[in-house]
Amino acid sequence: MAQDGGSATRVPRMDNLTKEEKKSVTHGDFWVPEAEREVYKRALRALNEGGVPYVVAGAYAIYEHTGIYRDTKDLDVFVQPEHTVEAARVLRDAGFTTRLEQPHWLAKAFVGDPFIDLIFGMGNGLALIDEGWYRNSRPAILAATPVRVAPAEELLWHRLFIHERHRQDMGDIVHLIACVGHAMNWGRLLERVAEHWPLLLAQLQIFLYVYPEVDGAIPRWVHEELLGRASQEAARPRTGERVTRGTLISRFSFNIDVNEWEFRDEREESVRRRELHPAVRAIAASDVWMERSPIVDEYDARVSHL
């Protein structure tokens, strides 16, 4: 956990925590139950021995950057699409059951209850995992195994789009900024965010609300740049087109916009475009999958004639 002068964090108090609060605290070790630990070790060592490039994301990556431990039942492994079939084959050969859940972004590998999420894209279809996730990653140890941990900038970018009613990642984003914002490559983050910069600005404003007296976590030029864009965006003429980007951050909350209010769904369009990517089609066509979800069957029927 970052403890230098640029970090907003301090050593936490552990008094008066409830049972639920103790599932998400800062302490010395990332604790994994023994059964899950052995499954993770088996998977990670298989990937390492197979030479598959990957980064660990999810709760463990948040812990590496912030020191915040959160109880989790899965392990998020991010791989580039061109390495996904290779990763699945390595895990299958190591005794895992491989299942393709959604052709444009998600597969799983499991032995009993613990499972590995093989993530090769964003669920909303906006991006596939690329080499930059690995190039900017950092080394760490998980389940007594050397791994690479996803970079803070890409983790923050990915979490900007998670705003479901049952889960939203505002806390992770604010804590990432508090702990490592002073060391982040904000230029790269803005390039990643691209036209979705209003989501980043919103989270920066939340950070300022949560930590009103913290200085140095966000460069002043970042705020000035985004506030300037916001001023221009607010002043531009509107076309009146009935289009929603709400589904890019929450399918559930903005389902009514599409199905009842008849807004054009940018998520649907984004996913359909991503499904036609050659790497995605290769993943879906591979025989490495021991199981396929009904969503994959629907995809196969939809694109078979294209």
C-alpha cells in the first residue's frame, strides 16, 4: 500500500468494525481460503508455464494498489483476445472446465466452486484488452505465484463503466486516486477514456467531495482540461436525437430507456460491432470450450451467415 507523501492514506483503525466491514479492510496480507488458494495457484502456474501473457485484475489488483482487502470468490485474469484461446487451452489441460460465457468479453475456467474469469474485453463492447494492460503492469505474488498486476490507470478506466444497481465501483476509483493518483499517468488515462471523459470528470468531482482537503492526488491540469471540455459540451446545440449511453454503464437501470422510451441503445450497437471483430469470432469458433452459454449459441446463430 502506498505510504509516501503523495498518498492520501493513513494506517487504518480496526476498532468497532462489523462482520461485513471486516470483509473490506486494510491489513498486511491478501488472505485467500486454502481451497480457493490452491485453485488459483494451479491456474496461475499453468498460465505461467504455458507462457501466456496476462494480468491479474479485480479485488487483488485493488489490494495491490490500495492495500484494501475485499472478500472475493473469483479471480479476474485479463488476457488479450489473441491469447484467450491459448489461455483456455492451458487451463483445460490443467484440469479446469472451460466455458465461454459471452463471445465479446468473458470466459470462465473452474474446478468446483472457485473459478477464474478470463476477461478479454469490456462487457459494454467499447474495448478489447490490449497489450498496454500488460506493458504497464507491475510484478507481484499471489497464491505463492509470480504474477503481473493490472495498472491503476487501466483499472480506473475499466471501472468507470460499472454502475449497476447491485454493484458500482465508485469506492474503488476514489481509493485508487487517493492511494496512487499522485503517481498515475494521467495523460494515458485521458487517452484511454477518450470521448467518455465525462465519466472521469464525475469521479474526480466525487473524489473532491470525499477528500475535500487532500492535495496532490490529481494534477491541476487534468481538472482544468476536463472542466474546459465540460463547459464546451454544456454550451453546444443539441440535436434532439433519442439516443442513450446509459446502458454503457448500467444495462439494468437504463433498460426502460430502450424498451419503453424507445431510445437508441449505444451499448447494443457497441457490442454488435465488437462481436464482428476477427479475434472475437476466432474465440467463439474455437473448440477449446467445454461448455458454452446460451448467449454464445445465440451469437453463433446471428453471425453464422455474415
